[in-house]
Amino acid sequence: MNEIEIVNKVLSGDNRVIAKLISSIENQAPNINEVLMKLYPYTGNAYIIGITGATGVGKSTLINNLINHYKSQGLRLGVICIDPSSPITGGAILGDRLRLINSIDERVFIRSMATRGCKGGISKSLRDVIRVLDASGKELIIIETIGVSQVDFEIVNYVDTLLLVIMPYMGDEIQLMKAGLLEVADIVVINKADLTNSEDMVLAIRENLNSNNGWKVPIVKTIAINGFGIQELINKINEHKNYLLTTNEIGKRRKDRIKEEILEEISNIVKQNILDDENFDEIVKKVFEREITPNFAAQLLIKKHKFSISNNCSDV
Amino acid sequence: MEMERKIRVLIAKPGLNGHDRGAKVVARALRDSGMEVIYLGMRLTPDQIVNAAIQEDVDVIGLSVLSGAHDTLVPEVMRILKEKGAEDIKVIVGGIIPSDDVKKLKEIGVAEVFGPGTLTSQIVKFIKEIVAKG
């Protein structure tokens, strides 16, 4: 199949082609950039919700509820579930899909992804995979990832609305005060709210929440297994979306994400050029022997490669 | 930079009953050999299995069958795979299956049947070989 055929099939929602394209992105197949370039004009329409939180808090069950609701509204959905790869073997057990099995039908495209060595709870290919689903006509894309409050908040750079899911008995108040997810979440969900008097927890969290540029972060209590609180959660998601749209905060956020991505791409391209440099090891040796500093070595290499990088880019 | 591509395997137990201890053991062994395993668990219909296999773009579907599900549910999976144009996905079956039925399964396109006592290393080796063959 040539690139045009692939693009047309993706646009028409062919699951097989979509799935294979996602694999090609993950495996960094050659020529993938040509296809992605042709798809890019068709992206930017989907609304993206991120759901993160520690293992076992009930993210998948919550997502089940959300899928059922949005399906009943006739929306086409994409769901991406991210699980960690083993740092030793590189393998992974991707076990989120099984929890969603009862809410799946032809209109819902679910893909399980492994982190494949990427830090922060996300995958290197995530942005392009989101774009494929976006271009294929999914109006809403939900991304589930594991987030341990203090470290895994990369997901905030990929989504429009970020839900942080926690549950009672997760640790004392001091834990909540540490920097991280609590600072960047748009909505905090206390799931399994029946486990304890969750009012204390609500108070403790409220004290640690900042105001996110004029959006007052709501705390929603849910019991996902029986649907309690789900309608309220959906209402809050809608409110946040409306807030972003009416203030045009959404445009600002999406541009910030694009900036972040361009900078990452620059870093990747430069790194790859340097790694391909046959003199790299010699320069490393000079730094090791204290002849030059790492910073100086970096500048030397960039200066040397300035011209070879621009040759790869055809005139725009 | 081209990464080595990962082998993706879907493991499911079609049908209504039984336990999935064996399936979990295999899932862990595949993960330990570097594969990505989409573990779908139990009580699945053939439709759900094939739909998942297509969306997840797996190389292999591993079906764990106990108590006679193999003569109805496995052929149904093969049929739906063909109907959806996804016959390039290889299917392997694990479980207690009479040797006559093993023959029948292979005739409908099942790549291999693994009985009780199979070492997980044999399954890993087999999967790597059929994926390499393409």
C-alpha cells in the first residue's frame, strides 16, 4: 500500500490500517514521516482527556463508565492505555484492555501501548498515535496512564483535560503536599469514596490545590463500580472544556504543547546525528581525561554538525 | 534510529468457564522474553478476540482452552479472522486437546497446539520463529 492509500484508509476509519500504522510508528519504521505529514492537516479536532493515578485506584473502571456515557451520545472514541515495559526484558503485560472489554464495540478503538523505556509514564510515540486516531475521526480520545504523584506527570503535555484519580488510604497528607500531579491536574477524582469518611481527604487536597489560571480545580467523589458520582464527573469535564474554549485557553495550551514537541524533535534529530558521528567516542575520551568539559564537547559537536543537519531538510 | 520491532501477542481464554492460571503463566513467560502481551482474560467471545487482535495489531493470538471449547470457539475465531481479512495473524492454542482434534485444528489453520507439560520456552521459541518467517 502506498502512502496515499494508507492515508485514505485511515481517514475512512479502516481499523486494520489504523492499527498497522500505529505499530509502524511504535517500531519507528522508515518513511513513517511521509505518511504522518500527509495526515497532519486532518488532525487537531479530537478532544483529549488524560486519566492518571496509581495502580489500583480504579482508572479503568472509571473509563468504562465514561466510554458508556460518550457512546450513548453518539461520539466516536479512541482509547489509549499505557503500561510500563520491563526495564530488564523490554517486555510488558498490557492488562488495561481487559477491564474495558464490556464497553467496546466497533465505534471504540482501543490500543494498548507499552512505555518502551520512555520515562514519565508515557510513550515516545504517543503524540503521533493520538494524531492517527484524531485523523481517523475520533472525536474524543481518552489516554490512561499510570501516575505516581511525584514523578509521572508527563501526560499533562499531551492532553486538554487531565484527571488525577486517587483513593482513600493512599498515604498521609505530607505526600499530597509534594510537588507533582496535584499541581497540574484539572480535576481530582477520589474514587472508592465509600472506603472511608472521604470528607477529610477532600479538605486535605483542597488545601494543596493551586488555582490553575482561573480554573478552580474541582474534587469529585466517585464509586466507579456502581456509577456513583459519574454524572458529576462528566459535568466537570464539560465545564472544563467550556472554560478552555470560552477563554481560548485551549489554543494557548495546544500551542505550548507544540512548542514542547518541536524542542523535543530538535533534540532527537541533533542527538541522532551526534550518535552517528564516528568521532564521538574520541570526544568522550577527551572529556573523561579532563581535557575539555562536557559543555565544551557539546558545543564542538553541534558546530561540527550544523551543516549536515540542515541538508536533511528539503526547502519548505 | 530504527528500533527492533516488538512482538505483540494477544492471550485470551474464550468461552464461559474454567480458570486462567495456565494462560497467566504463559503471559509472564512471553513478557520475560521481551514481548508485549495483551492479556484479555476469560469469558470472551470470538468476535471480541478478533476485534482486539486487529486493533492491537498482534502477531499472534494465543487461545487457552479447557473443556471442549476448542471444537466450536477456535473455528469461529479462525472464521472471523478470515472474514475480516486478518488471516496473517497466527493462532496458537493451548490446553488439553485430543490428538484427533489437534489435527483438525491444524487443518483449519491453527499454527500449533500446545498440550499440558509444554515448557513455556518452547512456546516462546515457536512464536519467535513464526513471526520471523512472516
